[in-house]
Amino acid sequence: MVNEKKLSIIAFSGDFDKLTAVFTLATGAAAVGYEVNLFFTFWGLDAIKIKQGRSPVGKGFLPKVFGVMMGGLKASPVSRLNFLGVSPKIFRYLMRKNSVATLEELVDAARQLKINFYACEMAMHVLGLQKTDFIPEVKDVLGVTSFLRLSEGGQTLFI
Amino acid sequence: MTFVKTKIELNKLQKGDILNVKVAAGEPLENIPRSAAEQGFNVLSVAETEMPGIHCIRIEK
């Protein structure tokens, strides 16, 4: 049976614009009473790192290199026309100018609305990340079967 | 995002407290009273303010 008040989003992308979509949908749904589950996997994990800039996060040489290259939330590129990181700065400026919530404000709203954050166990293993590398709001580290059980009966999106 | 901010502020209030939300005409002006009512809050009034085009929505928790 479908639970009309449950939304689960698989946040795969670490792109600024796609993460903005994830958190806009998530906060909007939570505000009107939905149970919201965010499952961060692969590049999406960048959004929930404690260190939001470029930092050698991760265990081992290659994960640390990835950590520096990918960075955290503040280093997220836009999916098109990134222009070496200039475009996200322009987007943030335009969002503030037009009184639209920035990505950081949306993440903060998600935390305040007590949206459920989960990290993908497999992706963490590949990227050498640990739960302690993430913000404390990350409730748990899950595999696919646990996430499917969690999202059962609601709507699921992949972004 | 306007209702998201409204909901976050409502969460901080005690039962019986009143929140004044000022918005321009458009989607938020329709959405906020409807969503607040659906969430079980008491929408006391929606009225134009002295500032042209700005409305005040009074919501009781």
C-alpha cells in the first residue's frame, strides 16, 4: 500500500544544481508533513561531509586524492557550464539577489526539519569514508536492502 | 522555500503563539495559508499591509 506522505530520494549526484533539487524537494515535502529519507551515495556523499571545502578526507592515498578533487558542499560544481567553479559562485549570488534559498540554507532547513539522512555503505567503502566524516545528522549507514525497506510504501526519486 | 521557512519558525513557537508572515502576492500567498491549515495551524487572517503588494498572514500555532 502506498503511503502518500513518504518521500525517499537517492542523492547520487554531487552537482550543485542537482543537490539544490534534492534539498528543495526534500524540505518542501518535510514542511507539509512528509516523512523524508535522503540516501546519499557516491558523489552525493560530498553534500554531507563535515569538511565542506576541498580536504583530504578518506582512508588511504586514492580516497584522499578523490576527497581533495571532489571536496564538500561548498566545492560542488554545477552540472553544465561550471567554468572552473565560477558558475556556482554566480548561482549563489543570483539566489541571494532574488531571495531564493541557497544550497547551504536548504541543507540547514533540512537539518532543522529533521529530515532523515542516510549514507550508502558501499560507496563509503569505495571512497574510504567513515560515518565520522559526515555531519552528525546522518542517522545511519545503509545498504540497498535496508534503504528499500525504509522507502517501501512511499515515493522514491533518483537525482 | 517560503512555507519551509514558515514551518521552521512555527516549530520554534509554543502552542497559542502567533506568527506573522509577510509575503508578496503570488504563489506563497496562496500556498502558505493552505499548507498551514492542512498542517493543523489556525490561519487567523490574510491582509494587505501598508507596503504596496505585501501581505501579512497571521498564523496561530
